[in-house]
Amino acid sequence: MSRPPIRIDPDIRRSPTLPGWAYHDPALHEQVIERVLARSWQLLEGAERVRAPGHVLPLTLLEGSLDEPVVLVRGEDSQLRCLSNVCTHRAALVVEGEGHHRSLRCRYHGRRFGLDGCLLSMPEFEGVEGFPTKDDDLPRLALESWGPFSFASLDPAMPLAEWIGPVRERTDWMPLERFRPDPASAQDYLIEANWALYVDNYLEEFHIPYVHGASLAGTLDYDSYRTERFRWGNLQFGLGKAGEGTFRLPAGHPDEGQPVAAWYFWLFPNLMLNFYPWGLSVNVVQPLGPTRTRVSFRSWVWREELRGEGAGADLHRVEMEDEEVVESVQRGVRSRLYRSGRFSPRREVGTHHFHELLAEALGEPAGGR
């Protein structure tokens, strides 16, 4: 049975939200993986460790969703590359553990590759016609860096510079090279809800005084809270109340003179970069199924002495408040009586933007009447 199209009107005043079925439909979930996630930039956790020539680190790109085996390799030319970790002979994994090597050798049949992924040798292939070709090399993924972070993509829908550009515009004054990972605070949360519901909730301002009345609402000025859209994401401005911790912005900064307590950046489709005066909290949203999501929290600390102040002081509590309401909504969207909702033009700018980008990436017909 064919499903109805998803139509998101570019005019938020007229547009419906995503229909309820979109948050639990298995077929749509598979389309999201292939059409959205496979064309997205994904953060490579651990890439900062691969510093010396010959260092290799096998990873799974977006585990539970894309599940793509890749390997980070620092070549003898000191260049970092992200290669497929699947042998081009019989698809065995080539690198099965982190280490230092002069070349990459598949233990199944002995096919050997250079640190740049090019085929070097293959035993007992004498007489094979048209061998080798470029198809026998390990495919190379798009790999780009910003500050201490590395991102890879199977087939990026946009240049990384365009995707990350609005973040750089507001944060490049920070000494990102001095931000240090904080493994002790790393945590993964499993949520019984569709990934898009989690993103919806993150992007809308509406719920702050209702869901976070005893946490964020006590530090942020809700009346001045606002969202700014850009092509591949958006930014929520969390302005602090008097006496709350805020940034000391340099002269000439776009937000100079404003009491910014937090910048909440969302980059399509599943990355959240939350900047606080103490540093950066990163959320990576990973769809595990139509109604199951893992959210990985990672922190990079700049000024440890500010960790307990302002909007970034108790992130675990905020997460628990969000999870409860998102799981409640997941139960609601399965109702046979629910169709779709409408957007608040003032408070749900970010969520509307997400729905537009998602419909576009899925190849849905243009919205509107």
C-alpha cells in the first residue's frame, strides 16, 4: 500500500508538521538511512588519536544506522585518510584492531594495500585478465576537519565548509585547539522513540518553560530566546538572565553586547553542537530503528572552572526531562486518531526547518498549496 506524500509548506504559518506515521514507519526509516544519513557528514570519534604515520584505527560509521566499516589511516605522507575497511576481494574486514602498520593486509586471502588504500599485491592471481583496476583499491571516503574534529561522509550532499560555516562564524574566536575531550563525562542514552522526534524536541523553543521549568528556564531568558536559520542547520540563542554565566565576546563579534549563555547549533541531519562558556557539548543522534534512538553525548572542556555555572551546568537533568516527554510523544504519534500538528511561527522555527530539509532529502514533492 503506497503512503501519502509528506508535504511541508515553506510558509510556517500554513504548514502541517510531519504526519504521525512518519515517526514509526519501517519503510521510511530505511529511506532515511539511504537518502539522508548516507549523504551526511558524521563526526569520527577518536580521530584525534591517529597522529603518527602508520597509525590505523578501525571504526564503524554511525553504528546502528549506516553500520559502515571504515578505517582511519595516517599515511607516510602524514595525511589522514578515511578508507573503506572492506577487502575488495571477498569483503572481509581488513583492519581488525588499532595499531601501527607499514601496509594493510587482509588476513583472509593475503590481499595487501598501501596506507593510501591502493592495492599493492594479491597472492595467486596470475592469469586474471584486466587485473588490477581502480576497483581493487580500497574506496576512499570524503574526510574533512574543523578544529580538533574530523568528519567523514560516504557521499556528502553539501561541502563541509558550507555545512559548518555558520558555526565557524560565531566560534572561531575560541581556541578550539585547547579544548580537551572529557571521557569521564561521555555517555550514551537509549531512547524508545524515533530519532526525528528527538530532533524536533531539541529544535523547538516552546517546551522550555514547561518541560525545563526547574532547570534551563531558571537560567535562560525565554522572552529573548530565538532561532536563526541557515541552509543546512540552525542556531538557537540562549540568552542568560542577569547574574547567570555568559560569554565574554570579542569586539566585532556578530553577537557582541548580548548576554549569550549558550549557542545551540543543529547541523542537518543529526549533529548538535552546544557551546557554553566552559566549552562544548556534542550530541550525535543515531537512529537504531523506527522507534529506537541512541544519543551519544561527548564533551570538550575549555574552562573547567565554569563547568557548574549557567545553562550548561546540569546537562544530564535536562536530558532526562527531554527523554520523558519525547517517549510520551512517541506513544502519541501511533494513535489512530492523530494525523499531524501545526507549527508556532514564533517558537517552532527550527523544527519547521528540519521538516523542510528532511522532506527535501527524501525527495518528497515540494510543499505548499
